[in-house]
Amino acid sequence: AVVALAGDRVVSTDILAGTGVHAPYLSHDRCQHWEPLTAPVETDYLESGSPDVEEEAVVDIWARDGKMACGGWDGIWMEEEGEWKRAVLMGGDFIRGMAFSWPDTQKIPVMYVGTYTGGVVYSSDGGRNWEAKNWGLQEENIQDIMVDAQDSSRIYALDNHRLYRSEDGGISWTGPIFEESLSFLAADPLIGGEVWVQREDILQHSLDGGKTWEPVEGVG
């Protein structure tokens, strides 16, 4: 089953698909053909174990300008010149969601990761070092995390059922800005301030960074 999809914002024909306990697949022609990647996520997952052996090895994926990353229970695997390199989280925590910001002045993306027990952690050096970013969060089991398309200092984080927003790159968090049994978070990859959350069986949409919300008609 496909558990995550990511489109490359620079190489627009490239799509990356995460398929649960299997290594991810890549399409260079907008889903017409697929090829399996040699990311070692599946093998390493089976050897390292996880909180629940039924959980998926690949929980999130990311792509930009031909570069790819796969987040699994045991760390983040990043593809670099045909080789996959692993970045282990601080304390050996488990990944729930990940987001990347790529400032024009940096060759390495800034990484934000939502973890199983450690809240939000942050790295600006490719995962060599990590820093917790939890001031203002009420819970440290972060299900998903997103970076705003136009403002890289604006971050959205979803815990078990509440949504938070940071305007300073995760230094502090405001919220909850929505807290009604939320189970899904998405941010538009091109339009700043556009966010979706799933509240029970209703999809909610915001155009102002989560300040106001409207239900999406016909979806539920």
C-alpha cells in the first residue's frame, strides 16, 4: 500500500512513493512508470526493530531537485550521488513525520522531524546534530510536521489530536490553533499559508496559516 507521496518541486516530472514495509519507488514521468529505489530502509528496519513490528518502515518521504529522503522508524535515509546515507535522531527516537526547508544560502536542507517521544527535533547540518524544539507544545508524540511554502520560519506540527504553529522556526509554538480530534495535516507546497487538517470525518481548510478554517464541501 502507498503510505506517502512526494512531488519534486524543481524536477516537476519526478514523483516519489513510499510503500509501507518496502523500499520506495520513483517515477520520472508523472506516474506512468515506476522503478524501485535501493534505499536500505526495509532491511535496516527489520534488523533494528520498532515500537510495533506492524508499523511501516517508511513513514514519510521528500524530494527536491533530484535529491530524495525517506523517513523510517529508525532514522532518515538521504540519497546523495547515488548512495543512501543514514541520519540517526537524537536519543535514537522514532520518526512520525518530517519536513525540510532549503534556504538559498545553504547546500544542506534544514530538517524538522516529528518524533514518537521527543516532540519536534531540528538539524541544520544534514542530521549530524539535533536540537529539540518543543517550547509551547503540550505533547511530545508528534504525528506530522510541515514547513510553510513561502515562509520557512512558519512550521505546523500535529500531535495526537491538536495543531500548533511556529512563526520562528520552531523556537516557540502557538496553540493549539485547532484541537478537535485531528488525524491528518497537509500544507500546500507552493502557496504560503494554505493548510488542511482532517477533523473526524470533515476536511478543514485554511488560507491564513490556521487562523481561520472552513470545511471542504463534498469531502469526508
